[in-house]
Amino acid sequence: MTTYVIQVAMDEEAAPFLEAAAEVSEPIRIGRAVHRGAVLGGRTVVVVVSGIGMVNAAVAAAGAVHRYGPEIALIVAGTAGGLAGMVEVGDVIVGVEAVNVDADARAFGYALGQTPGMPERYSADPDLREALTVGDAGASVRTGAMGSGEKFVTVELAHALRHDFPSLLSVDMETAAVAQAALNHGVRFAVARGVSDLCAPTPEQFETHVDDAAARSARVVIAALGRL
């Protein structure tokens, strides 16, 4: 039976899941990641807070695989910065594929965003993605490509990313790392992130909207659990 692992980077992104849960277990630590069992919509899942950044995210995902076994499905949730022109604060982005925007081995013939030996982009599991795409009654859901890297994206970097990766709807600091870890371990992966900011000049927009963006992401993921 599949164990659904919902992975977020920050406590603020875990909070709406834990608040909605009928039961929550005591936390345990695996490395720096914090794991809690939770009953959401009658289903027992695991909520993992990884810490921010690509390395923390990948290590937490690998830890979840080793603890819960190869039948897990990793669902990334939380917040993201909107990158494409049509994306708005309030949207939830369901990823079709993820790309590491910091990877650049073009000198050796690889595509921009491709880590040597890995695919150019990491595809989300179609069944998980379909369940997430339905959304919930209060969510504006968009589907498309998502980027991840080690930098918080503000205006100058956003312009560069739009030029280099014109298909990306959003950017964050974890999704592609979880996707790569999932591929390496042969487990399913999907992502639904709420847009908290539009890559503004300062982090103020993110700080204003992080809680409601996380809540929208959580509603979409919880609704999807009932369809899986």
C-alpha cells in the first residue's frame, strides 16, 4: 500500500496540514528533517519538514524513502514564486515537470538545467498530478513546468530565468531536488505549490502571503488525497 509523504520546507508550510489533521503524531527527526504522522481525510500520511534548500530537500526525501519503503509517493507542497507573466499571487501551481535552474554543464554538451547523467527535466507522476490538478473549490490551479535553485528569486534573477527557461511558471528552492531524489530511488513524485510572491524586489511580498499560499497548497493536496 502506498504511503503518501507530504514534504515541505518550512514549519509555516506544514501548519495548514497539521491544523486540518484529525490526529498528529509526536515528531521524530531523521537528520534535520522533522516527520509527523497525520490523519487527513481519513488517510494516514506523513508530513515532513525538510528545511530550506536543495540539499536539505534531497536528504529529507531520501530519508523518507529509507524509513517508509519504496512504495511511497512524494508530494511536494508549500509556496513558490510566480515567474510566468500570467501567474498571480493566489494561484496554485501543479508541476508537470521540474528543472534545476542552477545546473549548467553546457560546456560538456548538456542542456541548460541538466545535471550530467540525469534527464533534462523530471516528470511528475501522471496519476498524482491528475488528482492534484482537480484542485479544490477555492483554488485557481495552473499546470506547467517549475524551476528550483539555491537562490531566492527577485527581479534581476527573474528576468534571467524568464530568458533562459521561458516555459517555467514558478520557482522555488526544493522541488527539483525532491524530483531527482525520487527518480534516483524509483518512487513517484508530484508537486502543488501556492504562489506567495511574483519575484518582487524584496522579500516583503513573500512574507505577507506565505501563510495563505501555504494554506491554498494544503487544500489542493488534501483534496487530492481523497481521490487517490
